[in-house]
Amino acid sequence: DVYKRQVKDVMFRKEGDKYISDSISLESSDIVLHVELKDNGNIVLERSITGDNWVVAAYLARNVKLYENGVVGKSGQIVRIVSTMEISKISVLQ
């Protein structure tokens, strides 16, 4: 099962003074997020079940350039990454 999982890149955009990833729909109850920033910044995870109203789920990391860790949720739930620093790359393993 784990070997069938694939790493996918996630697009992102700038909104005001923040950088926000595209929505990531959980296909399973756990995923791994990999985030690379241009310089040290803060990374927040937001969750939604509708894709419209987002709530802060966790402050994943502060003052980092690289983050990688697992995220647990409910299959079908939507998450996204918000950063204070420009994002270089976001990948997700589901």
C-alpha cells in the first residue's frame, strides 16, 4: 500500500504578504508534506471541509527554510500551506 503512494508537487501563489498553496485533498488519513522556502519563514497548516472557510490547524514551523513531516486528517478533508516567506517548492506524499 505504501509503495503505491506517489509524491506530487503542489502549486502556490502570493496573496498580500503571504504565500498560499493550492488546496490539497487528503486521499488517505495521513500524508507527508515537504515545504521549501526561499529563506527562513513561518509555515502554517490550514484545514477545511468545504474549501471555502479555512481554519488554522497547526503552526508547523517557525523560522525555518525546510519542513517535512506527516499530517493526519480525515480522508476527503482539504488542507493548504500558508507561509510568511516565498515558497520554492511544496510536495505531498499520499
